[in-house]
Amino acid sequence: MVVVAACGGPTTPPELPTWDKTLPEASVMGVRRGLTPARGIVHLHSPYSHDACDGQPRAANGAPNEACLASLRQALCTTNIDFANLTDHDDSMADEAFPTLFSMRSTDQPVMRGGDQIASRILCDGGHQVLVTIGGENDLMPIMLDHHVLGTVQERHDIYNGNDGASAAAFRAAGGLVWVAHTESKTLETLRAVQPDGIEVYNLHANIDPDIRKDFLGLDAGGAIAGAAEFADTNPGHPEPDLAMLAFLSPNQPAIDAWHALLKEGHHVSVTAGSDAHENAIPVPLADGERGDAYRRVFRWFGNIALVEDPHDIDQIQAALAVGRMFSVFELLGTPEGLDIRAVTPGGQTIELGGTIARSEGAMLTVDLPRVRGLDPSLPQPTIRGKVYWIDPDGPPQIIAQGDGYPDGQINAHIGASGAYRVEITIVPSHLGPYLGDLGTEMAEVELPWVYANPFYVQ
């Protein structure tokens, strides 16, 4: 493609900054009050799920698909994931001895408690470490288990497939947290009965699957697949393949509505964005040589950021998830630098995400809005906007404060009334438009969710 200059001679368009297929260490987002961001994948499948690896997760002799496993392990290192919460289906994770599920290789290190392995560490080239934990995804999604639920193999299958309070109690007895995946398809009655520690506010599979899009999200059934197919172009001028998510990224509104309903009823419930990665959907190589749903590509798209003193400490990460000291971020749109969300009481006490504040305190919620880290000045500027939602126990959710944030911005909101208060940050990612090539910039001129932060609770 050429551009005709004013003098009539052809010129080539300016060269774009090289697209970064990796992610930086999560700590670049900013250490605040001794809390370091730790990047995690919550909802992830390995060769111990029957439908992973294009439906061929195991060899005839039962050995894991090593090529698929290697892709998973390398992707965790490439994208600087700090913790990976495996959530394999009961077929076949329930049939395996618990330590087998870590799929340890080479220099991996076990994480022990009381003589039993509860996690493992992948030691990446360059010194990065990835904490790997075990869980399951069926009707419910226990995460960070210390061991299998108790019972025979068949009893394990039955419990992992349960969707009631008894199953939730068994998961907690095994040291785990109780999460709910695919919130968009769950009834409030189920959520109330389970009393989950957390739910998914977003699920990648839901945004893609034709039936889920049509039946639960009210979206065009084939819209995601049709849009993503445009990124399979390998001709000159093709779009950057990693941007395929722009074709289908949209809020999972039924999941957000369910979250609001639980908060309105007084439940304290954390949220995460679920990658639901299997390497089983788009085996076709894109222009960069990677399959469409490569683990690396999915991890590059989004993750969950826990705020902890030590990002290598499994107990601190689990505690952050349990209370909601965390946020979900779509890093495809940019790594947020400078983000700080806190509540401060008149007495000067700072409350972190997930914290509870006495109504009498009359605290102030303050949001330092982020900027896109490392944004090249030659690229268009994004539009960043923050909103503070109050989940009123006696009325509908409402936005009580909002503001724009680029290059720097701050939002302040009084949070003296009872209820839950959450922050959502959106972005119009104009800076990605030039990477869309022959597709044009339209997909980069849409306001998209960037950050979902967990609530503060005033009571």
C-alpha cells in the first residue's frame, strides 16, 4: 500500500512500532503501600481435561500431549504470569493422583505443606517464576485446592460435578476457594445456594461460542467467529493477529447483572475474568505462525491482578482472591500503569480493594486512572474513562462519579452510604488502530472494558 504525497510522489507509510507479543512483569503496573501486582490466569485447562489439545490431550498409553503441554508452559513464561490456577474437567483430573496434575517437568519445584504438595513452581528462563495450582471446572469451579476432595475416585467425580452447598463445602474442606465459571448461564438461585467466594464477570468462551452468545448474551450467534476470521489474513497489509479479540470483546452483561444482584443482597463476592484456555478451538495458524487460540495469545489478551506483599507466596495470593484485593484487566488494550484504587477514612486509614468500611467512617474512594504503559508517541492517543458504581441495597445500581483519564486523571467519590462500591475503567483503544492494517481502524474506535475492579463494602 502507498500513500500519495502532496508533491505527487509515492511514499511508504511510516513504520509501526513493533507489536509486543509478550507482557512485562506485572510489577510495572505500580507497587502501592507495599502491595505488588501479581498477574494470574484463573480458569485454565491442561492435558488433564478431556477436551483440551484439540480433543487429543493424552496418548494411547495415557501420557499427556507433550507438545500441547509445552505450549502451555512456555506461554506462562512468555507472558510473565505469576500464578496459574488450573481448572481441569473431572474427566480426567479426578482419575489422577493429585501430584500428577501439576505436570512437573525439568527444573520445576514442588510447593509443600505438611508433607504434601499443594502447588508447583515453573522456573522460567530469565528468572521469572510461575506458581501452578490445581482446581476443577464443571458446574462449579474450585480453585487452589490443597488436595483432591475426599472419597473414592467415583465419589470424587460426583463431588466435582456437584453444584450445591455440599459440594462447595467439600471444596473448602480440601483447602480451595469456590468459584463459579460461566456466570452468564447460572441462575441466582444456584449462586445463592453455593455462596461462592468468587464468580466470573467475564468468560472468553462465552464471547465466542455461538450458542452462548445467542442464548445468554443476546448477541449475534456467529458474530465472533465471522469477525475473528478476518484476522486469518496472511497477505501484505494483514492485521496484527493478536488483535483478533477486538472482533468480539464485549461485556458479559448477564454476569455483571448477577454480580450486582449478589452485592445488592449483601454478599461479599470477588470477580475474575476467565480465560477458559484449552487450545481446542482454532487450530489454523494465523499470520504470525501461531494457532488462533494459542495459549500465548489468550494469556496476552487478559488476566487477573492480585495485590500482595510477596507475589511468590501462595497463601497471600489465595487470600487476595478470597477478599477481592484484585482487579481484572484486558492487557490486549494496554498494560495499565499508575492505576491506584483505594478508600481513605477521615482518620487517615487506607482501605484496599475488597475491604469493608464502617458506614460511620464516611470514607472517600479515590481512583488514580491509569495510562497505557510504554505507549509510543507516534501512535494515536486512547480515550480512558473511569466510573464508580454504587450498588444500593435499596435501589438500582448507579454511577456516582466518573471522569476521563488520559494522560492523567483522578476520580473522587464519597462512600458513606451502605452498599458496595466498584470501579470500572473503559478505553477507546485508538492506539491499536494502525495495527489493524487493511481492516481499517473502526474496531479500535469502540469503547471497551479495560479494568473490572473488585468492590469496597460499606456497612
